[in-house]
Amino acid sequence: MTAAPGIVTGGSPPNATVQIQPGMNVQPVVLVDQNGNYITSSGGTAVALATTSTPVNVSGAVAPTAGQALTGTSGTTATWQTSPNIVPVDHGLLAWTHDIDSNPNGVQLIAGSVYLNKIPIRSPLTATYLWFSATAAGTGTSNGSFVGLYNSGGTLLTSSSDLGGAIFAGNHQGTLTTPQSLTTGFVWAGIVTNQSSAQPFLRSPFTYTSAASPNLNLTAANFRIALPASPGGTQQTSLPASFTPSALTNTGAAQLWFGIA
């Protein structure tokens, strides 16, 4: 049989963590032999799916290494290979919005606007830093510039201290004041800048805002890119404590790159 693809992000059998890759149409699978029984160990023992309720024991299997993909199974053996795709672990990160290499452009932020970008959390992790990248610097002193993480309910989990002076062109590691333990699902990375002279350009696939394509087939509460409708506008000097996800808007939103470490 052909197994569903996934990336091993940590651990080892029987407790390996497998991360499903973005864009893959996959479903959970178990190793099944030619008789319709599932494999409980690398020694070849098979148990009928209809006659057992015990967990699958793969303690005898050979553990893949972090970053490898399950590409197929035959009998009681599995084939693993290093993923051809760049994944967060390749950059020393735990999760990200999308591959940083797919962002050749920059979008200039509007002072006081809160920009949200969704980060899928494929396996539990602890977020200590939030990375972002600027293609052109902001200028002047900061009157309130922050990055932070929101949960799917719109509550601010943690944020950085004021980013201070002008955001320079390059990669930035924002330290979160309170590291957060995140479970599977998603969070939104949020950023607001208030540079006194000009706002920075943040790395993006586009050169404009309000790109509708990243939100294809998504309801407002699940938007990949968004701005809060309330509190909204351009008057925010810090990240709001909460917002209503069902009231998120695409108007003025920007697809930006963020990474969690």
C-alpha cells in the first residue's frame, strides 16, 4: 500500500510525532497487510482491525530521523526518506506561515494597523520567539511596535516588548515576554508598527494588500490573512487583548511571513 506522506518532527516509536505537510490531501493510515490486518510490530504480527481495540504497538520498528517522510510500506517494513520540501526545522524553526523563500517582495505596513497571519501548529510546541523579515527599514522612533500570538478564539496569548527604534531591513527575532505552550490547531501572528517617520516593508509574496487568494474557501474566523474589524482602524499603539474572529476582514490585509522558534 502507499502510505500518507508526513514529516517526523520528533520522538521515536511508539511515540513519534508526524507532521502532515501543507497542501497534501492526506488521511490517517495504519500499516495493513494483504489480508486486511494491521501490523502491530516490525516482527510481523498482524491483528484484524475488526477484532481489537488495543493501540498499535510499533515499539519494534526502526525509528525515522527528524525531517524524514514516510513514502511507502511493504509488509511490516516502512520506507523513509528526507523530504524534498523545505520545512521549518530546516531553518531551526518550529512552525511558520509558509516557506520564507517564497517571499521576494515587500508590503509597507500602515501605522497603527494590526496585521494577522495564520500559523498552522501541526504538533505541540513551545513558542519562545516570533521571527519576521523586512525588505526595507522603517524610520524614526517607535511609538508602539509589537509582535505577538493570538489563539483561534482571538485572545492575545503573548507579545514582545516594544521593538524600539526603526525596524531594519533583514530578519528579526522578536522575543515573546511569556513563552507559550501551543497545541495542535493554529495561531495568528500579529504585528503593529508605529514608526515616527515611515513604516517598514515586511517580506511578502505580494507587493500589495487585500490579496484574496490566501483566504480561498475560508470563513472569516479561519482567515489566513486578516485585520480585526474591532478594534480596528489605524490608531492602535499596541496589540489589542482580543478580537472577534468571525468579524475579521480581508480589506487591507497583507500576507506576511512569520516563523515560530
